[in-house]
Amino acid sequence: MADFELSSSSEVQVTQARNRFRGSDELRWGLKPLSAQQQPTKEPPTSNTTANATNTVQLLFWHQLPAWQQEGNHYIESGYRPTATSIWDCVHSLTYLHNESINIYSHALGAIIFATIPLYIFHTEIPPRYAIASPTEVIVTSAFFIGVAICFVFSVWFHTFFHHSPETFSLLQSFDFTGVIILMWSANVPLIYYSFVCDPGLQTAYWLITTLLALLCSVVTFRPEFSDPHLCPFRAVIFGSLALSTFIPVFHGISKYGYEIHQQRIGLRWILLTLFFNSLGAAAYASKFPEKWYPRRFDIVGHSHQLMHILIMIAGFMYGFAVLEEFDFLHSGVVACDGL
């Protein structure tokens, strides 16, 4: 028992001596010992820290975002970029993984592909049958592919830079919506041309109506007064009219020329596939699947907005096949204008 007490007393003396030495060393170098409250704490690992562990940028959770960035999908809980202090911060976000990375790179790739398709078809004339294309056919066919590319460029622009400031977010969101309007308008250009290739009057009328609706939608998108909740029905009517302008020429052509001929003339099977994939994308976006049911598992890769981007790209390819089938049918000689 005495030995134990002696041993304990010795240990206390040694500890005190060490503390005095440590204290004198801290004073010598101008350091102050940390209090218990100042001691660093270790946070448990999160999806944010692990997703971006190799970078100096600390990704944020939803609840850490400023209010103006919380207009999106709150089911995506993590992987958010902090508010950028400069344009360079936005550009730098291309170099690390966050919850917008797939959105950015999917449509960047899509923009490149769709912009080069007309060059592949008409400039190289591969397949060689496109060597017979008239200047008008080159323009109306290319209009769709270029329109998709512009839409995707605006999308990339928005997803890359929107976290800069509230003003930037609002402006780029308007451009993002305008990109969708351009895509819808450009899809109608070849559809109207090939649907009524034997009726220039109808072509002009439908092109004029579609263009005016697209311009009106763009004005509504950029003018802040139209964002008033009381004008929501008006906005719905305008955008709904633009959407209907795609279907009306289809039904008009079927009633005028008959289903059998017109479904070949416009590549209807591909248009239906386009509608199918666009609907899937809209359903994923509206339902917030899968992140609503599997929190944090798909925040970086696989959430609903990314699925929508990919499905829209697939829909674009389906419609591209429709446009090329329209061209092929026109030059197949199956039906001549004089026979209609």
C-alpha cells in the first residue's frame, strides 16, 4: 500500500514537472495553451467531405445554402457549391465533383454532338444520299440540331455559373428556359417543312405562328413583371400554346393526307419515342426520383435532374432520327406533290 502511494506521488510530481516545462516552452514561443472549448473537434465524415476530399472547396448541405439558392430540390441534401466570389470560382467548379457536375458535362457533350451532326451529314455527305439536299433542306434539317445544341449550351451556362449571385441566377435561369423554347421552336421547323412540303402556304402560316409563340414565350421569360403569381395562368397558356404547336401540324397532316402516308412522311414512330423519353424525363423531375426515396445516395450522381438531362438527350436523338427519316421519305419518290 505504501509502495502504491509512493508510486502515485512520484507520477504526480513527474506530470507537474512536464506541465511546467510545456508551459515555459509555450511562453517562450508566444503560444497559449488551448482551453477545452478551443480544442479542435473531429466531425463525422459526410457525403460532402468524402465527395470532395481531394479539393480545398468545402461542399455544402442544403440547410447551409443562402435562401436564393434554395429554390431547387431540397431532396438533394448535399454536394452544393458555396456561393462563388468570382467568375473564376464558377469555372474552377468544373475541376471537382459536385451535384451539378453531371448536369454540366452531360449537356456539354450533347451540345458538341448535336452541333456537329449537320456537318457530318451535309458537309461530308456521308451517307452520300444527303448530297442531293437542297439549300432549304439543309437549313431546315440543321435548324433542329443547332437548336438542341443552343439549348444545351444555355443549360451548361446556367448550371456552371448560377451559384455566383442572385442576379446571375435569375438571368441565367431565363436563358435556360429560353434554351428550351429554342429547342421546341427548332423541332417544329423541319416538322412543318416536311409535313406540308407540297403546300408552301401552310408551311409559312405554321412557321409564323410557331415563331411568334416562341418570341412571346421568350419575352415572358425575361420580363420580371410576368413572374407575378397572378400571371401564372397567362404563362401556362403561352407555353402550352407553344407545346401544342408541335402536335397540331401532325394531326393536320394526318387529316389532310391520311395516316399511312403522313406517319411515314414525318417519321411518326420516332416522334412518339421522343415524346416517350421526354415524358420519362419530366416524370423523373416532377417526382424527384430517386433522391426523394433514397436520401443522399444520389446527391452527386443519379438524381432526378441528371436523369432528366440524359433522357432529354436521348429524346433529341430520337427526334433527329425522325428528321432524317423525313428527308429520306421525301426523296424516296413514294409520293409526289402532284399526286396529293
